Amino acid sequence: MEFFGEFEGGGSRCFFTLGALSVLRKEGVTFCDLAGVSAGSVSALLVYCDAVDDMLCALPYIERSVGLLLKRGIDVSDVYTFLNELIALLDLSLPERFSARAATSDAPRLFAGVTSVDGKRQWLQNTDSFDDCLRAIGASCTMPGYSKPVCIEGKYYVDGAVYEGFCLDIAMQLHTNAQHLAIFTSPRNFQLDETAASGQWCQSTISDLQHCTQTRAGRYNATRKAYKNLEREGSAWCIFPPDILDVSVLEYRADVLAHAVEVGKQAAYDCLRRVS
């Protein structure tokens, strides 16, 4: 079956997403288009490049590779540079795979969700070049107050999750009758607390972004509810972790990431059994 792939962020918790995607690929699931927010946009890129399993094979080397980058003085807050260097160290050949995929007639569109510095949701389409794609993904992962806003074609953007962590709006805009496949990094009944939601981004000094965070929880919870309604109607496959993932946003230990992958695989199998 073919779906619009929609991937929530969550930093290193997205290894749960990669575990699920590995199973879905083996089961013949394909995507007409792909979208992700924050680290979810990295998951979307790996699907686009057919590199999910390669990333999982490289998992034992991630901790050492990150350590080498830090010793070389690579700034983690510069997400574009950090990802570029990490991809090269892990020898994933993503630039070549990206170009090969983009040249095919059936290549999906690839979107990264960002938040403009005036507090609005924007979607950047990223199939012109790998470098442009990685810059958009870097913007989608840029936490305000910790990293500087990223300038793309004269406009400044920060983490897409500042506005909201999901992709339902772009999916509905592009495909009115789309079959959604959404992978979340928090459990099915999770609700974002308004106070906690504001606190996550309180380091931002940009007034429009501060206002955006104050209304973030309402948007986040409403969209999760909308996804579950679509699931009940048979228009969406939703994959959730069974419990809160014990994985920090910037977790690089191989054993912790491997556990998240296995949880993701099991969640995908559970989803396939539900819909079969």
C-alpha cells in the first residue's frame, strides 16, 4: 500500500521511528510523499534515500562518531554542519542516493516542517539538491535559544516543533483523500501540558516565538486527536510507542538507541496486525 508518510520529531527518540520504518519497508509499504518535523524530517530523508536500514546498521558507530565530531570542535547547535559531518563519518552515501532518487519519475515529494521567526508554520519542499534539503532539515531541527535561526532564501526559520510537531496539515493540503501513515514518538494517550510546552522553548527571546509556544499545546493535542479520528475512520495508520521512551533528545549510546529501534519494530508489527 502507498501512504503519505508523516513523522513526528523527538530527537534521538526517532530511532523508534526508524525501527518501525524498517519493518514497514520489508512489508512492502511505500510512500507517495514524505513529511517530517524536527528530527522527523531526518527520518523522512532516510526513507527518501532508502537508507533506513543502513542507518540502523551504522548504529553501533554513532556514539564514537559523535565523540569524534565533538573533539574536532563541531558545534552540535549548528545542525546542518553537524548532520553533514555525521553522514560522512557513517559513510551513508546520502548525497548520491538523494540525487539518484530525485532523478526517478516516481520520486515522492519531501517536506520539512519549520517555524518562521514570526511564529507561523511553513513547509519547505526539498528535492532540488541534497545540500538544500539538509539546510531545510537543519532549520527544522534548530531549537530557538540554543541555536541561531537558519536563513533560507532571505527568511529565518527555527524548529518546526515550536509551532506543532505533526504533518497532518501538509498531508491534507496535498492529498484530500490521502491514506496517512503517521509515526509518533510519544504514547497514544499522551497530552502536552501547556506549562511544560512553554517551558521547553522558554530560551527564545523572539517575541513572536514566545507567543507561538503559549498556544502550542492546544494545536499539538488537537492534531493528535484528529489523527486518532482518522484512524478510527480507516484513513490512517498510526504507530505509537507503548510507553514514554526512555531516550533523551540528544542520546547517542548504542544500547539505548537499539532498544528504541526494537520497540519501534514491535509497534509496527502491532499496527500491521490491527489493520490486517
